[in-house]
Amino acid sequence: MRVQASIQFSCATTGRNLETQLNTETRNLVMFRRGKVPMRCAFCGRQHYWRLIEYHHPVRKHQHRVARDTVHAGENQLGTR
């Protein structure tokens, strides 16, 4: 199942934050939860790691729900930590 995820990293050197979104398979979220996805910082040139903030399960067209399900990082599907 595909999800839309919000990910973020913080640059300890400059104090700047970057947040972005991506569409990916649910199974790929495990890497972000573990903090194992490195990237080169555009602000300082050092390596930092992406952190998962939240992800959304898009509503399928055949469902009659209006809102998407949102799960914040560190919560299970029931919304508890």
C-alpha cells in the first residue's frame, strides 16, 4: 500500500530544519522510523538522517470516507504510543 509521508531533518551546525513529503510504499517507512536514511545537508555539507514525522494512508476511490487516516511517528494505527 502506498502512503504519503512527511519527513524532516535538523542541521545541528546551522540550526536549520528541512521538511518534505514523499509518496512511498508502507514497507519503506521502517527505514525512516529507524533513522537510517542518510542525506548530505545542503546547509553545512555534512551527513544527517531523515526523521519520520507522520504518514497518511490515502483514501481509495471505492471508499466513502472524506478524511485520510493520519498516523504520527511513534503511534500505532489506534493513535496510541
